[in-house]
Amino acid sequence: MTLEQTVKKLEETVAQLEKSDIEIDKAIELYEQGALLTKHSRELLDGYKKRITVLKKSAEGIVEVPMEEKADE
């Protein structure tokens, strides 16, 4: 599932949870589903973060630095 699909499904889940006439068993099921969708979104974002590189000027010219290394500076 793509990030966009995951976010859309999470929004739908939240909308269902916000209904006042929902039974407690269904609410718990939706909450669990939302937690899994949130975890999946974080995993996707972590993967995207690893793929992003930041261009950094150095004495030798332009060097590609992984985003994680940039955050450590």
C-alpha cells in the first residue's frame, strides 16, 4: 500500500471512530486498524527518508550526503 493509500485509509478509519453511535467492539477494532496503519506509514516514511540525499558543498565540490548524516551535524 502506498503512503497516500495508507493515509486515506487512516482518515476513513478516524472518521468512523468519530461517529457517536459506534459500538465499543467496533471502536476497538478500528483503533487497532488505525495503529497498524500508523505504523505502516512510519515505516514508509523511514524508507523515503533513507532514499533522500542532501547535496552539500565541500572543498572538493558538491558531495551527496545521506539525509541521516545531515541530521547528525
